[in-house]
Amino acid sequence: MLSLLWQAVKPKQTAEDTIKALQEGKGDKEAFLLQYKPFIRKAVSSVCKRYITEQDDEFSMGLFAFHQAIEQYSYKKGKSFFAFADLLIKRDVIDYLRKEARHNFVFLQEDQQEDVYEMRMSLMDYLDSMENENRKEEILHFQQMLGQFRISFSDLVNNSPKHRDTREFLVEIAQMIVQEEGLTEELFHKKRLPLKQLETKVRVSRKTLERHRKYIIAMCIVLLNEYVYLKEYIKLGEGL
């Protein structure tokens, strides 16, 4: 009786729970991909501005990006799985369309190039606008992630180390944190830098770690997220 009651109230598994199971080799990945093909088509269509079928090359790009999202997703990225997958799909489809436009234009006859030039430029302008939207989404997400630690952009500007060697060393600390599950769990679950554990692993004082806390946290967020566009401005080891 109790087992039946538990089954009745057992919470529904979230997409994030399913992804974690798939990453551990449990569950049916093909069934999951099949279930969310409509999601993939919708994301691809939003970029292409036309109805997409499974026979289109753009859909194949979206399907591959969705598969990559399954492999790469982590709660540490600070967003839902589907928000993460949507970002990867749109980014890859935009890259594909841009490369195709350049490739096709090169192989046109000279008299055709003049006729197609305006259409090509229109497509490039559209892809640029899509990239700008994705860039804004990345900046907003980075800002939201920093906000979870009560860090603002102005804090980063004011607290970024002036010397290149110091910045590079702090990035190495951030890389060490994101590579160790225990350290990242404390950072993102408890929203604090794991100072006690770091003291035993690095050759700097606790006071130095505390002074550069905001910069280290920011670098951890950057390392764990797919900030394709934002990384143009945030050069690891070169400051913000």
C-alpha cells in the first residue's frame, strides 16, 4: 500500500535529471533525441525563418548541436538544459549559414554574383543581428550568474588584478576549481569560494584569495559556460 502511495506522489523527473542519467550511461539517448526533434526544428526554424524538415542540412546541424548539449550540460552553467541547448543550436546554425553563404557566392558566375550580391548582404546582415541577440543573451546570463554571488560588472572592473602574471595565476586557480567536483559543488551550491580547501592546494595566503575572490569566481563562471561571443571580450589571463 505504501509503495503504491509513493508511486502516486513520486515527483516527475526533470529534463536535467534525464540528462544526468544519460551522461552516466543510463536511459535511452536515441529516444530522448526523438522526443525532442520538434524542439530542435523550432530552434533551427527561428534562425532560418522558414519551415524546417528533417531532410534539411540545417536540421542535421541542429540535431548534432542538441546531441552536444546532452554531452556538455551541467547544472554549473546556471541555466536549464533547454535554454543551453537552444543557445548551442542557434549558434551552430548561424555559423553554418554564414559559411554556406560565403561558399556559394565564391562559386557563382561573375554575372550571377552581381544579382546575388544584394541578397547575400541581406543574409549577412540578418545573421549579424542574430549573433548580436545571442551576444546579448550571453552577457545577460553572465550578469545573472555574477548576481548569484552578489558581484556586479563594476565590481570586476574595480577588482581585476593589474598585473598579467597575477591574472594568469588566478585563472589557473579557477581552472583547478572547475576540474574538481567537490570544489565546484561548494562554489555553486553554497555560493562561496572554497577557501579552506584552496589554502591546502595553492601557494598563496587566504588573505590573497579573499582579495581576489570576485575575479576567481568570475573566471570559474566563464570557464564553465559556452560564452562563444563573450570570450571575444573576456580573454582568460588578460583581464576583463
